[in-house]
Amino acid sequence: MRTALIPCIPTLLAVFTGMGCSTAPKQETKQETKPASPHNDAAYRELIKLSGADPEAVMAASKQVEASRQWTEAKGGLVHFHIEGLFQGKVNVVGGSNWIGYADITDRVVIELDWKLSESMLVGTPVIQNFKSTARNFRNPEPKCLPPILHGEYEHFDLLGIKNGPAGALELQVRTDYPMVDVAQMCTGSRVKVPASNPTRPEEVVVPSPMLLTVAMPDSDNLSISKDRKSLIHKLAGWTWTFTPSVKK
């Protein structure tokens, strides 16, 4: 029977990460890190095989540990997020609950904020940049009926403020501006004026961990990684939220 020569997987990872199984205190010394030669690389893989582990999995795990360190060891534990939200969808642009008139709406918002990764919470005051909504293709829910006539601009998403929400989410304070609108009674009858209004409401957006950028995550309809692997993209209810993290200097 052949006895395995490797005491534990963390010892193998020490080759790549500098972390082993020993609990004895280490003296800090400055050493120049040199890339492994092809011969040494092959030897490491053979040692990993002797332990009964998959060399590719162990080496991929060590690379993930190294990639994750830039986020866990950021100054003050803070990660800066550049967040862009883009909305595209069909929206009821008539205020109140008794009338409906649709339009195709596009809107955009940009947020800059600092995030304490270990506590999943907002730190400091975010910077918010709102953009004007664009509206086109006004129509009635019934194609044969008269479309609404807006007396002013519809503003879909005006971000007023941001605070910490539950379970690592941001709570956004949002206002929608509805202008005065003329709607047709009985489809093609005389028009009725619906007064302007500007209600506010809370909305939640979950901040994804930048650690996800270091893993092989399959794309989904809800969450994916950008092609350059620098951003996390979350899609929800007509919104595409792009989170681009950077290490806080």
C-alpha cells in the first residue's frame, strides 16, 4: 500500500498562497516571488494527485483566494462602487388609479458610493446623478382608442436619497413626476383631465459582492458578469443595474 506524502490540502495551497497548516508564529521576511518553472509546476501537480485531490481544482481555488484578497484587504475594508441603472419598458404615464395610458420609457441614474464589505453596508454619503426620462409611442391599452395627451414631462425615476436597507440591500427613495394628462372617456369620447402628481416610494436594490467576479459564475437572467469581468450586471423589472467595484484607496 502506498502512503500519501501530503498531510493536508492547505499545505498544497501554501505553494501558491503562502498559507500552510502550521500554527507556529512566522517571522516576516521579505522574499522575492518568482514564477514557478514548468518542472516545478509539474511536480506540484503530481503532489496534489498523490493527496487524492484534483490538481486543476486546487490550483483554481488558490487563484480564487489570491483574486479575492484585493477585496478583503481593501483600505478600511471599503469597496467603491460605480453603479449605473438603465430602465427601458412600457409604463403607465397617467397618475392616479382610475386611468391608464402607456408610453415606452427610457431612464438612467448613476450612483457613486462606498461599501463596507464585511458588514454589507453603505458608508458615507453617496453621489447621485439623475438623467431625464424619454417617452415615446403614447397609446391607450386598446389600440383603437385615443392615446393620452400629456401637458408636461413625465419623469419616471428621480432618485432623492439612499440609505441602508435590510440584508445587504440599498433602500432608494424614489419620486415619479406625472404631468397633467388628458384621457379619453369611453375610448373615443370627450376627454377628462387627470391632475399632475409626484408620489414618492421606497425601492430596494441588492448590492452583489465583488467576490463574485473571482468565481466561474454561469450567466442568468438576473445576474451575470460583464465580458471584461470588471462589472456585475443585475436585471430586474425593466432595470439593468451595472455594479463596477474598485478597491478603495
